[in-house]
Amino acid sequence: MGSTKIGPFLEDKTILVTGATGFLAKILVEKILRIQPNVKKLFLLLRASDTKSARIRFKDEILEAELFNVLREKLGAELNNLIEEKVFPVAGDVSFEEFGIENMEMKDEMFQEIDTIIHSAASTRFDERYDIAMETNVQGAVNVLKFAKRCAKLKILVHVSTAYVCGEGELGVIPEKSFRLGETLNKDLYLDIDVEKKVIEDKLKELGAQNLTSKEVTMAMRDLGIQRATLHGWPNTYSFTKAMGEMLLGHLKESLQLVIIRPTIITSTYKEPFPGWIEGVKTVDSFFLAYGKGISNVFLGDPNTNVDLIPGDMVVNSILAAIVAHGNIESSQKFIYHISSSKRNPIKLVNIPLFLLHYFTKNPWIDKDGNIIKVKEITTFNSMDSLRTYISRYYWPLLKL
């Protein structure tokens, strides 16, 4: 479904986007403004102390991003007029009911006019503090749902989740099925979210009585998240709390139409607004960065593994296509879409070192002294034992010098 259908559908729509300063949300906002300047309103929820601070943050962290260069070139001075008329930064936080919005006039306007909500706000750190991940990914999803139910014209709520809520399983196609409340990947257990909240509360009280530093408390709460995720069968706190968020949305949505988008590993843009835009260092990016800088040429993993990468603009296109497909239908159903590449266009892990060597040989980085960084072939290990043997043989003697 191309922009020929998406653009016209977005005309005169009023859309709320949470997590507006996030990587994916920025691509989404840029796409909407570029293909449909006649969108009615874009409410963008940002963490800020007040509306003025939200507008400053929107300008500094979103509008000034390189991502918007195409739109700036296309519209010139008219871009400022478009932003002034269509874009409304809102100071708020999904962790609070009604997002903690203090501007009552704006909140009432949102309740009366919003017809589409795209919930993109999340804590994506794999080992986030359990209390913070619970507030953002679980309670945040519930707060978005409560807000959605108060929007008189709402047609659809799109919730951006992750494919890794499905956990780690056998090879094969993973069905796009929803979670039941209380379901756990550890079939011997029942997942009671209220119990998980009580575990957090008790742990914080315990830590508070120990006169620990804030860093020590943070580490303990991160460890707790991993422990609880592992107990229930998930690999990390992020996927665990996102799964709980999905459960509560499905259980509490009532007659609201819900679409859940589950992308795999989101990478830079493929095509829109231009190839290769990325921001920050995420997941596999840290390895790419270390290799390009000549810091590391060692890779750990099974060479035959499919690395399920999906460009950010493809995820955004999927979100918008889902809105077009379901946004005008009176329905109380829930739809789930996995946005991935490994079924139709897989990338094997063994190929990534070849791609990196080719790219950084052709497009070398320059170090701080102006010298070209020459990359070497990557050595891939398929087990920790083989990696340890390599380190002890080639690096340990150097460390002892």
C-alpha cells in the first residue's frame, strides 16, 4: 500500500503520537507531514514541564533533525507555517493518568477531536529498572487506553510493541496471536501483573531500608527485572513488560479497535525520506560502530542465524497502512501484525561481516587525527568457548605486557 492511498486517507485526520522524540516516531511524524500537509492536527506527547518547554523540545530534538531536510527543501519557509498550524506539542508522560496534562483547554480539545492514536512511547532498554519499565511499558499502555476511551471520535488505537514479546522458541513461523491475561511463556506459572507490581513495591522498600546509593538501587532494580522476566520465560525486561502491556490492552479494550504492531530489530531508513538515516546507538548498531572505528573485529553468533532487521521507514509504512486498512471500519476487534524480514528477505548472520567489510573499506571513517581507519576481516565465533580461546591466545599475552 503506497503513499497514493495513505496520503489521501490522512487528510483532515487528527492524530496523537506518544513518544514523539523517539527514533520511530520521528520518522512517522516526518512521513505524515511530507505526504499529507492537510492533516488536520498532530498532537505530539513529549516529556516536558509545560507547553513552552514541549515546543522547545519539539524544535530542538525533532524538527532540527537531519531527517527533516527533505521536508525543509520541499517547503522552504512554508514549513514553519505548516508546523504552526498543524503540530501541537503536548507536555505529558504516559506513566500518569491523562498523561499528567495540566493544560485543561488542550486536553479537552484532544478528547473532542482525536480520531487516531499511535502509541509509540516505551522504555526500550533491555535491562531497564523493573519499576521504570513497569511504569512506562505496562501502566503506560493502560493510561493510553484510558485516554483513548475518552476521545469521542476515536476510530483506532495503534500500539507499537515488539516481535520479541513472543520470546525465544524453535525455528519456524511465529503466529500473530495475542496474549491472554495471565499467560506466561513458562507454562508452569501464572503471570499475575498485580503480584509483579507488589514485588516491585516490596523490593523498593527493602532497598530503601539499606541506605544504598542511587546507583546501587538502580542495579538492584535492573537485576530484579531480569530475574522476573527469566522466571516467566522472557529473555529480558523489555520484552517481558511489553508483553504485559499487550495483555492489559487486550483485556481492557472493550469495544475499542486495537492494532498491535510488532517490529523486529529496527534499523536505519531504507528509502524515506532518504536512505540510511539513524539516530543514536541501538541493538546491533553498537557492533557496527565499534567495527567501523577499528575497535573490534570479533563477532559472536551462529553464522546460520537469520538476523531479522527491518528498516524504520518500513515499520512506519506498516503502521500507516494498518490505519488505512482499519481506521474507517466500525469494529471492536484486535489485529496483530509482525513487521519483519526473515520470512521473505532473510539476512544470515554470516553475511553481515562481509557487508561491513565491503562498506567500511569503500567508505572508511576518519579518526580524530584525520587518518583513515582501515578495517580488517571479521572473525566470527559460534560459541563463548571458542571466543575465550581466541582471547586467551591473542589478547591475554598483550594484557600482561
